[in-house]
Amino acid sequence: MIRLEHVTKRYSPERTSVEDLTIDIKEGTTAALIGPSGCGKTTVLRMINRLLDPTSGRILVDGKDVATVDPVSLRRHIGYVIQNIGLFPHLTIEENIAAVPRLLGWDNWKIKQRTEELLHLVGLEANELLQRYPKQLSGGQRQRIGVARALAADPPILLMDEPFGAIDPIARTRLQDEFKHILAKVRKTVVLVTHDIDEALKLGDTLAIMRDGRLVQHATPKVVLQQPSDAFVNDFIGADHAIRRLELFKVSDVMSGPSRTSATAEIEEGQTLHRALAMMISLNVDCLSVVDRAGSIIGTITRDTIFSA
């Protein structure tokens, strides 16, 4: 669990980045920090792993004040993923992923096993990539390697600062989906900084909405969409928040059995109703076949089903 108690970060009397922030992030959940540029989101992240120290207040990780912990030791047990990825350009992919395990004294066979396991987890082929350098990979591949490196030493906490922001929309959607699958397999406490409300709704168990360094609302996506705390939150989530609520439901939640009339397009069962409706509008169809991850048809979803939900 991560707890921030009355945390303030002030750079000068005229410049306060974070003001009296108190928030609890439960173990094994993903908290999405979201708000306008300059609202203090990244500063919060950097204080958790002591790249910055708060001016006042304290930050607790599993009940221990991080100010009393050696910062180097602390960071070795916290995964960190940033927008520009931050891979070491002079190291191979294998050496990048192995960086923290080597610092922790892991032996070579364990590092090799962990590296191959992580590449498989993020959907990459180990034999093809281990000896390549970052510049030889696509942006999406480098971002996946960044996630793999952050997970290498199996840290209980993962900090992510706009991790998918610099990637094209198609690759971003795929990476978000892959990351959701990863989190379903490995239990981590994640703090995700994003400016994208759709990304926050998709990945966050809770949304922490900030404005001018202050916490405005911290609640589940469902509560934020149904009961925004004030006019700012209501404006921030957008006038189309009724449509955004479709992000809260998966296709598998409302699908019916396979239809006798074959649909012309397919959607994976783990996708959201928002994605299903978008596909229907784009393809001008009223029905989609629902498939599992192996590609087998397991159900059907229609526009009427979505509207009913």
C-alpha cells in the first residue's frame, strides 16, 4: 500500500507543485493520476521513489516512511516506466532488462530465465530481440521492453509516467490491452500518470483527478463518471461521459450466445462496450461476433445489447 499524508512540494514561495495531498493507493490496484498539464502528477510520482523529496508531509510504502529508506535501495524495488522509455542505447535488449537483477546480484541462469519469461509476457519473441539494440526496434517494441525492464526484478510497485503517450494511436491501444493482460497475471500496485481520460478509465481501478497541485476527486471510474465531485471534474471527463461509461463494461459482460446469422466482423471478449460501439459505427454494422483470445467465436453482441446495458 502507498499512502501520501498531507504532502506538499514547494519549489519557491511563488511556485507550489503539490499542495496538501493525502491519498491511499491500495495494494494490488492501479491508481491513475490524471489532470491538466502542470497539475503536479509527475511530481507525485517522483516523490514516491525519492527522485524528489516533499517540502512537508510524508510518504509511506507498506507502512514505512520512504524518507527513512536509502533511495537507491528503494528504487531497486520500484519499477519505473517513462514516456521516452529510457532504455540504455549502448546495451542490448537482454542487458537492458537484466540491469536491475544484476545490481541485485542474481546469477546468470536466473537472469536469462527471467528475461525470456518477460519478453514472452509482453508479447515479444526472445530469440529475435535479445541481442538487438534499442535503435533497431520500433517504438512499440521499445515501450514493451521498457515495461519488461521495469518488471525484471519483480518489484511490488510500478510507477508509470505517460508510458504510452509517444506512440501512435493504434499501437497505443494494443499496448494498453497488453498491459491489462499483464496486470491480470502479475499482482502489482501501479501508479499511472496520464492526461488521457480514456486511458485512465481503461487502466485505472481508481482515478485521482488533480488540479493546481490539489486532489479534486479520488474514486472508482464508475463513481467519477456518475458523481463528479464538482464542475471542474464534470468538464474534465467531458460532456460525453455517458458514452465514456461504456468503458466500464466488457463485451463478455453482456454478450449473448453465438448467432445463427454470421456477423461480418469480430471483437475480442475482453474489449469494452465503447470499443464495440465504435467498431459498429465505423463498419456500419449492427452485430459483431465475439471471440476469445484464441480466435474462437463464443458469442454475439448487437447495438441493441449495448444500448440496453
